[in-house]
Amino acid sequence: MNVVIISVVSMGTMGALFAIGLAYASKKFAVEVDPRIEEISSVLPGANCGACGYPGCDNFASAVAKGDAPSNGCPVGGAEVAEKVADIMGIDTDTDDEIKIARVICQGKTCHTSVKYQYDGIKDCRAAAKLGSGNKSCDYGCLGFGTCVDICSFDAIEIIDGIAKINPDKCTACGKCIDVCPKSVIDLVPYSQRVIVDCNSKDFGKKVKSSCVVGCIGCKLCERSCPFDAIHVEDNIATIDYEKCTNCGICADKCPTNSIWEDKSKKKKA
């Protein structure tokens, strides 16, 4: 009986000592967690899309709290989330930066271009691009198999008449579609931009004409007509400097192939 009592007392004593030791160790070696991390995470959209440059929203929140990431680094949340994060951090943030959206820089619809061969492989742009740059007559155009559609977490992309079309009101500029496109035909443009060169071809004019009726032929009419020095032809393709562009639309009016898109719905009338 005494042996049993001694054993119980010994085990109880050892358990108490272990508990005291663990409690001491937990306090001695505890890693303090910045309470702002949880606060920042709570105001983030929770998309975990990686557009901020971090694996997920929690990682981004931790980076902001440490000062390694800007308070306005979440493109999905936009200015509203940036202001909330800045408020938690007790800092000011520049929320006046131009919002950008992804845009497919191509007008290669089935009515504008043709195909070099019948493709019956995997319906994936990356797979198709490995076969002679794809089946489209333009080697630089959208292949239209929807790889960008599959990767988009916000249902912002659909395939219309052979090419991808991005809904600007749903796009968050996360960049996933840009990374996955094998033709590099998707780019970020300012949301308010109403004049855009909708062609990605680097070919010379003669070859462009034979592959797409609305392709840029590098004629430089747009360059010569721009009053603001905002558009130049480089590598056989017109490129707009959005910081200089005033959306006047003169370049679009002068373009002989209609490769420059202009949103005339918001154009001021004389």
C-alpha cells in the first residue's frame, strides 16, 4: 500500500514539476506576435491570389506589419483596403495611384484573322503555342483556348469569337492571366485609359496585313499626328506612353488599320 502511495505522490510531484517547467519555458521562449497582423488580415479580401507578391493574405499582412510591404500593396482590395491597412499601421498611404486592369492586347477575332492549321490537341494555350507558335495566322496573337479563363479567380475573363475578353469591372489586376499567357498578349493598362493600341505583333507591315486585317503595320501615322508625343513605333508596333496620353483619340482616327482602340462613349464632343 505504501508503495502505491509513494508512486502516486512521485508521479504527481513529477507532473507538477514538468508543468511548472513547461509554463516557464513557454514564457521564456515565447515569440511575440504583432497584434496588427491579425487586424490587417481581417480587412484583406482573403483572395490569396498572390498579386501582392506574397503566397497569401496572412503572409502579406505579416510583411506589412514588419514594414516589408506597402499598405497599398493589395491590388484586389484597392484604395478602400489600403486606407484601412494604413489606419491600422498609423501611417498615411498614397491611394491616388491610377487603378490598373488587365487587357488582352489583340483583336484577332475569327473575322479578323485565320488559322494556319486545324488544332485538335489539348485546349490549352501553352500546349498549342509549342506547335509552330500556335495555329493562328498571327504568331503574336491570342490563341483563344482559355488558359487565362481557367486561372482567373474572379470570373473576369471569357472567350468571345476566338479571343479572350476581360471584364474591366471584375478584373483585380492580380496578374495571374499575364503570367500564364504564353503569347505575352495580356498587359496592365490604366482603368481610365480610353485609347489603346490593340495589337501585339512585332512583324513588318506586309506580313501583318497577310495575317490580320486590324494589325498594326508600323506606318507611324499615329506617331506623326500625336500632339503630345505620347505614341511611338518601336519594334514595328505602336506603343502609347499612358502618362503623356490625353485620350484625345487623334491617333485612333489616323490609324489606317483600326489597330488603335478608342472608347468614344466618353469622348467629349466639340
